[in-house]
Amino acid sequence: MEISDELLCLFSADVTAEDDRYLVEVPRREVETGAVEAGETYRVALISTDIEAGAEESPEAETPPDQPQPPVEPGETRYVEIEDIGKQGDGIARVERGYVIIVPGADIGERVKIEVTEVKSNFAVGEILDEDV
């Protein structure tokens, strides 16, 4: 699966029906971290829960020079706290500027030592090195 370099945030949400429309709620933390602003219009992409995250390899995408650089690098070791769980069960941590790190095998509330294995302009993937931190 290829993910756009313009991705501002990544979270899991349920779709609910209300009258003649459907609603996807944006978690408060996405607005508070500055990823999105209330009252603005955004494009929304929905990804089926049947698709395994990272199942397809996509070509490396470089961050455009006018965009902020990711706050992590491949091979970097970090201590992160898992704030959310994605639909596929992967842990989601946020670091500087609300930047998302996906951590397979992690649970909400865990503080884990990870090695960053993949970096995109809008998210990274980390592998757990130590769960007892």
C-alpha cells in the first residue's frame, strides 16, 4: 500500500451513521498536536481492516525540501509510549510535532524501546527492542 507524503495524521476510527450522512470522528489529540485544525476541510482516505499494514512494499518517498523533515532516522533507537492501537492491532506512538511511529506488537500504555526500521515523510515504523522500560 502506498501512503501519500501529504498524510497529516494517522488514527483508527469507527464510521457512524447519522441521518443522511456518515461520520468519522477525529481524536482530540490530532487537533491539539496541530496535525489538523477544526473548521478546515481535509481529504480523508479509509483503509479496510482486511488489509495488512505494510503488506506491500512501496518505493521510498523523500520529503520535499519545503516540508519539515521527519524527526527520526532509520536505525535510530527511541523510547516511546504507545497512545493508541490501529485497526490491525499495531501500536501507535507520537513523537515531535505529532509525528506517528507505528509499533507492531505493542499495547496502549506500554513504554517500549524501539529501533526505527522505516521512515516516510509522514510516519515511521519501529521494531520493539525492549518491552521493560
